[in-house]
Amino acid sequence: MSKSGREIKRPLMTAALVVLCVVFAISGAITAYQAIRYARESNDFDELKKQLGPSSSLSEPEEEPISEPENSDAPEAVVPEEQEEQEEPKPVRISTNGRYDELYAQNPEMYGWITVEGTKIDYPVMYTPDDPEKYLHLSFEGKKTLSGVPFIDALCFEGCNNYIIYGHHMNNGKMFAGLLKYADEDFYKEHKTVIFDTIEEHGEYEIIAAFRSKVYRYMEDGVFYWYNYTDLRDEDVFNEYIAGIDSVKLYDTGVTAEFGDELITLSTCASNSSNRFVVVAKRIV
């Protein structure tokens, strides 16, 4: 190579090294920034846990004595006709054990709390049917976050018999990343129960299946659209859902569900936004 060629090549190599250094620096800065955000978000959830009252799963709350009004002979209030025709306000959910009162007072969009032993899943669950993905990247306190908060499918409702709950799969193992542990049958055998409390009551669920799936953009024949089964009040629809689960489950748990059982379906990303990992459980307590 001529001297002039070497003189031209040397600046190019120097420039390439500078570019690589800049790329590595930016990449490192992004990684560090994400790590800091993950830590802050994790601390926020830890603070929420500190506000939980004692678990009442082992005992029923004592009933408070009912006091008589000072004047039991007082006439009942008369409601004007125009008020009777107005739509009744949405009822406030009343806690029967007091454990979630403080958190619910802070954010009444909290529906309950979910815990899965053997994983990092220990979070509040939100429900905003008028704004389905509100908590996809929003914290319990209403701040922008990477991890968001687990939330219930907007098509679910009280008594639907299948609460579909979504959560992110975070690289640090937080949120619903732990669901993928159920791809291992041995892990399932050691962790068969999910705790899902609502504001009103304690709930324990036994896992009946785990499977991998996709979110399909177009209707296809022979596909199990598990995310369309929120309303299981009809026996045929319920049995159709269970049959679909049986057709895709990774292994046989030996446990199934019968019409009338209340189910929860937990879902997270498996590898990208179109692939999902799903765990289904039935209520036993």
C-alpha cells in the first residue's frame, strides 16, 4: 500500500473507532438509565406493599355492633322525582377485611392484588374498562413507567367467570416475567397456587394449565383465540374454552374446571409482542 493510501486509511479507522466508542457509550448510558428506572419502579411497588394491612385469609373480620339512630321514629327522606330519574352513581367498592383500604383510597382503579409464590409477581391489579390500556406504561401513582401495572381486560366484568389479567415481561424478571417459569412442569408441581384478592375478598386459585400462544391479527381457522373468552356464563362457551386450553397446554396438570368455576387467565409476552405465555387457574377458595 502506498504512503498516500495509508494516510487516507488512518483517519477513516480513527473515525470508525470514535463512532464505535460513541455507540458503546450511548448503549451503556441507556442500559444504566433503564436499570435506574427499574430500581425506582421496584421501590415504588415495595412502598405499596408496606401499606398493605395484615392478611385476613386465615380469619374472618369481627362484625361491628349496629348502633340505632338517635331518633328511630324520624320520617324517611323524600327523594324528588327528578332525582329518581337520574342514573345512580357507580357504587364504591367496600373492603370486607380492610387490608387494601389505604391503597384503594389512593387509587380506586385498583381492583385487587395478585401474588404467585416462587416468582416476583406480587402487585396490585388495575381495572379501567373505559381506558383499556391505561396502566400499560403508567404507575399506580399515575407516573410514566416502563413496567406499568398488571391490569384486567376491559371486556371482563363482575361475574364474567374469567378475569384475564395482563402484565409486562420485564428483562429484570419483574412484573409477569415469572409466568414463564410454568413452562417447566417441575416448577408447576412446586407452585400450584395463585393468590388473587379483590378489594372485597380473599381468593386462591389452582393452576389448571400453561401454554404458549400468539395474538393473531386476522381470523384464522383452527386457532384458539383464548383472549376472546371473557364471558363464560354460558355452559357451551365455558366448555369450549376448557377444550381449547386442553388442546394447547404444555403438560397435563391433572386438574380441570367445570362450568360454574371462576377462572383467572394470566398473560405476558413470551419473546415479542405477538407471542404470549398464558397460565389459567380456577378458584378454590
